[in-house]
Amino acid sequence: MSIISPELLSRFDVPGPRYTSYPTADRFVDTFGEDDYIKALAQRQSGSLGKQPPLSLYVHIPFCESLCYYCACNKIITKHKDQAAVYLDYLSQEVALYSRHLGQGQSVSQLHLGGGTPTFLSDDQLRQLMNMLRKQFVLVPGGEYSIEVDPRTVDESRLAVLAELGFNRLSLGVQDFEPDVQKAVHRIQPADQVFKLVEAARRLGFESVNVDLIYGLPLQTAESFDRTLEQVKRLRPDRIALYAYAHLPERFKPQRRIHASELPSAEGKVQMLSRSLGALTDAGYVYIGMDHFALPQDSLAVAKRQGRLHRNFQGYSTQADCDLIALGVSSIGRVGSTYSQNAKTMDEYRALLDQGRFPVVRGLALTRDDLIRRSVIMALMCQGHLEFEAINVAWLIDFKTLFAPELARLTAMQSQGLVNLQSNAIHVTDMGWFFVRGVAMVFDRYLQTDLDRSRFSKIL
């Protein structure tokens, strides 16, 4: 494992996008609305843009029973389950709109329920939701059907219901096993609870179990996080998502309850990251890139070996470039060369649906330059290398001419060991994977004239 030098840390420990899309969601405009979205759906349905790409579904369930102080998600804190019943009625109205514009029976190979806490829904409510989706869409055999799970809200019997409903992948929010850290972020869940759930998931035949971890939380140290990693290695989930905590209290009110004095330093965070990479790769995990690790036999690791890795609004994925239908408050989708986002507040979301309208309030129609740069950025983020000729052929451009300024900026990164520049290609080095977001940022046209990046999390 290479050591990250202090000079590299000071240069690259800066805010930057995660590139689950390009352009990023902060570039969406409110002049993009329902009419633009309906036009994109019509183009998909007519096939005017060519063969229909695969379809993916995302459903946002915003409810949580308690507040986690680090959380930056769109959520509603409540213990009143009747709110979920009302929400499902509105989701049903939103799904019905797709019958009008896409017809019924569209094949779906990927479904993800996120939040909030999807397991806030009761078993009967989850059945209602899945029946609703199956009436409109066809969930094809062999697809990836995942759900985010708060370990405090489920037991083995609930996992059995999820399996019965067709979910074959689970993502468990762990963050940290240290009791003091859990208390500091208001999320207390004993380790044995998580271990029992993972054992149960394996008995029930779930194909993949992911565990989310966060480094950079209050009271964490490199040594304390080592202890969490040791427990994670014993737990041995199929996938691990290792996120850096982004402290942005001016944007996310719950984070104001975190004492900044208790947060680890930037150097401490990098030490946690470096030691985590070493511990997990030594334990047999494949470093997929940026946040993700997987066991060698997991489909994500297989996709990386075969060069089939992709990236979407949920992070790294094995699914090919696809259209994403996003359902629920604040959810973000993609259809054709457009991105769209639903209303962020429940009142606005419901009001638009009451009018029989899609709740889309902002989005973006991508330009040709956006599409070219997206292909470049995603190649770097997913494959770690880029062949100029592939871009030239796909877009009828001369890469070296169009991106001459960007290639000039990459020469500094080459001297620092982050990339290898060849006459016809760019390769991200092993060290460069620490900073792959920084490499991608070189090709972000919007950042080239935007000096205010405080809205982004830091790269490390």
C-alpha cells in the first residue's frame, strides 16, 4: 500500500463531486419541468433515439423513526406509521402516470429502495408497494433487487418477508461498531444485532449483503476504526461501502448537533482511509474504486475484472447504462439524455400529484459537450483508463485537440504518480484511485469556471 504524502493530501483534500452523474445534480435547473420529462419519456417509448436502454427503478422512502446526526438524506422523522400509508397512495398515483406515458409491462432489471428507512414500512405496506410496482413493470428473473435496511428495524422474520417479496440484495447501515461513536451520532445498535441479521440473510439465500461504513465521524480515531474493521472482517459481508463523512452543518441541520471539536483531523481521516484499504484488501476484498469493496466472487468485483463496471445515482453498479425511473419525494432519475428530480418537500410532491402531474420540479437536458464529458468521466471513474480512439469514434472528435487544456493539467498529476499519460490513453494508477474524483474533476467543464465548491464533500 502506497503512503499518501502530506503534499498530496494538502493538494487534493478538497471538495469535489462524487460523479454519480455528470453534470452533477447541483447543475439542475428549475426551467426543466414536467413537459420536458414527458418529452423524454415519449422519445424512449417511440424509440426515436434508438434501441431502448434497460430500465432501472429507484423508490425513495423518506421516513425514519429516529434522527442520525450525520445524515444528509431527505428524510422525515416520525413514529406515525399512518404517514407511510398516505405516502403509498401518492406513490400509486405517480406509478399510474407511467402507465399513461410508457404503457405497462416495461422490463426492469434493477430495483433499489432507499431512504430514509425503507424498512420503516410494515410488512403489509412493503407488499402493497411491490404489488404496485409489479402491476406496472416486469421485474425480470436474475435482476438486482435491493433494499436499504436499518438493523434496528428488522429481525429474521422481516428478512424472510423481504426475500418472499423478491429482494435478493440487502444494504445494512452500520457506520461504526464503537459504542462511543454510535452515541455521538445518535445511532446505537449493538454489533451482535448486525451479526445475527447477516447470518439470517445468508440462511435465507440473499445473493449479496452490503455493509455501509463511515469514517471521519466524531470520536473516531484510526485505532478505534481499526476495531470496527476487525469486526467487519469477521462479519465478512459480500460488499462494503466506505464513505467519508462530510461535515456541512450549514446545509444539513442534523449535523449541527455534532461537535466539530470531536471530529478527526484531515490527516486522521486519511490515516483511517489508508488503513481501511490495507485491512480490507488484506482480508481478500477487491477495491472497486472510491467507496466500494467486494469479495472476488461478488458480481461487482466480477464486473470490474471484465470491464463492465458502471456508475449511477446509487454508486457503482453492474447494470449497463440504463434509464432510471425515480419514484417518490426528492428522487432523481434519468431518461435518455435528461436528468430530473422530484419535488423535495412532501407538500409540493403531493400537490403536483393531486393535479395529475408528474412531480418533476427541476432537471437538465444534456448538451453534446455534456455527453462527451460524461463518457470521459465515467470511463475514468469506472474502468480507470480511457482510450482516446474510443471517444473519437463514438463522438467524431479529436480528443487531443478538444481536451488539450485538460491533458496539460493532467501532466502535474502524472508527475505526482496519480495517472500515466500515453500517446493514445490515460491510465489511473493504484495511487490515483485514492484521488480518482480529482482526476475526473479535470474534465468537468462546470468546475473550470466555478470556484465555489463548498457544496461538495471532500475527496478524502
